[in-house]
Amino acid sequence: SQQGEEDPQALSIQEGENATMNCSYKTSINNLQWYRQNSGRGLVHLILIRSNEREKHSGRLRVTLDTSKKSSSLLITASRAADTASYFCATLYQGAQKLVFGQGTRLTINP
Amino acid sequence: DAGVTQSPTHLIKTRGQQVTLRCSPKSGHDTVSWYQQALGQGPQFIFQYYEEEERQRGNFPDRFSGHQFPNYSSELNVNALLLGDSALYLCASSLPVGEKLFFGSGTQLSVL
């Protein structure tokens, strides 16, 4: 299976703290994407980073990509209760036309 | 601009029955992908449709089939339902392959 791995599987922090989630993948990619899912409903795209990029920012989100280690991290700064959700990384492997999702990290922000 | 819409929202079936799920992509999108998400798991790719053809398929049995219509809407059919088919079925649309996906809210299928 090409499915990547995410860690931790679950993360619980206090409001205002930073949250970091990690994603590892198997082979060379074209891009890596992060999605958020609230309460088991549809996923929402957060950010896309291409294989030739090392870091991207979007508001309170920061994504890094290390192709030598085949890994990515998602940092959410100054967390809010509304950030409580499951976060998934998805990879587009080279030569493929489908996104492969990881198992996700369940993030809980405590007020 | 309507996003991706899926119907029905919830569905309850019994083992052995057949089910059809429907999806309308975001306006202007021509590619539709279907995913199955079991409770507590990540979405698993079922197949992708483009120009009314199945372009790529995941590791799912032939009981899972699909169709794309000229207006880009799509259907997912599952025959001979098993208890293990109980899951959230997600439809996603996109323009260029590999760019960000827009997801519908999903259809929660329960097989009893």
C-alpha cells in the first residue's frame, strides 16, 4: 500500500498553544496536501505544497516538506477551539492520478 | 456557486441489496473521484472518472462500479452489499488532476 503514516494519531492541547502534526510517505511525490475534517463529514482543503517547495504558509498554518526524509509537517499556531477536527495528509505520487490519504490526526483543542 | 453535492445524506440497507449514490461536482469541474471512509480511518480511493470514463481504480472489488454523465455528475453503485461496506462515501471534484479536491458532505451508508 502507498498509504502514508501520520503521527500522532491523536493530539490534545490547550487553546492558544501550537499544534504540530507529521506525515510520512513512501515514494517520490508531485505534491502533498493537507485537509481538515469536522465530525466525520466532508474534507476541506487547507494547503498544497509541491515537491520543489520546502515551506508554505496560509494564515495560522505552516507546512514544511522534506523530500529527503519523505516527510511533511503541519503546524497550527495559536490554536482555537474551532480547530478541533481530524487532519489528513494526502500525497500525489509521481505518475499517479489519485490522492492517497493517510490515517489522520485527531486534534482536540481544550478551552 | 454550488459546491459538490451528494445524495442521499444517509442510507440504511440490508446485506445483499444494491445501492446507488449520486454526486454533482463543483461548477466547472470535470473530474470526479470517489472515496470510502470507515470510522476512524482515512479516505480510501475507490475510482476516478473523467470524460465519462473510469480513469483510475483503487483496490475495490467489481461490486463497486460507477458512471459519469455528460454533465460531469457521477454515480457510485455497490452490489451485493456486505456489512463491511458500512462507511462514509465521499465524492470529490477537481479540475486538473492532482490539484486540490473539493469534497461533498458524504453519504453515510449503514448495512444491516
